[in-house]
Amino acid sequence: MAADKITRFSSDWERSEHERIKKSVYGASEYSQEKKFESQVERNLIGIELEKAGKVDEAIPLYEQNVRENFIGGHPYKRLAGFRKDIAK
């Protein structure tokens, strides 16, 4: 998965061919789960950057989406709990 982030493709065709091969090797279900996880991680990273920029109100919906999708890591849950604590003060 991490290697995919640094893979450089010279054309859209190479990218689509790479994705087609991964799908056939891993199977559609596993490939779909991997794509879902990548999207969730991307939302967390965007949320972190939004928080750094002071845009917490824009980060919250990203974390909430990950919670709705049962993200396996703790980041969105911890961040949302922290925001709720701050609001309660």
C-alpha cells in the first residue's frame, strides 16, 4: 500500500492497468477494502491539515465520515472526543 503512494506513472493508461492488475491479484472485495482504507486515511490527513490551519469545523465532517465507515484506527474517534470535551468546557 505505501509503495503505491510513491509509484509514478507516465500515463493514465499505466495507472489504470496497474489498478486492473491489483484488482485481479487481490480480488474485488479485498481491493475494494484497500481503496476504502486509503480514502479514510486520506480524510484523516486532510483533517489534520485543516486542524493545523484552525479549520476544525471543516475537519469534523471528515472524521465523522470515517466513524460512520467504522475506521479501524483510533484517530477520528480521539479527535471527535477531544472536540466534544473542548465544547463542554
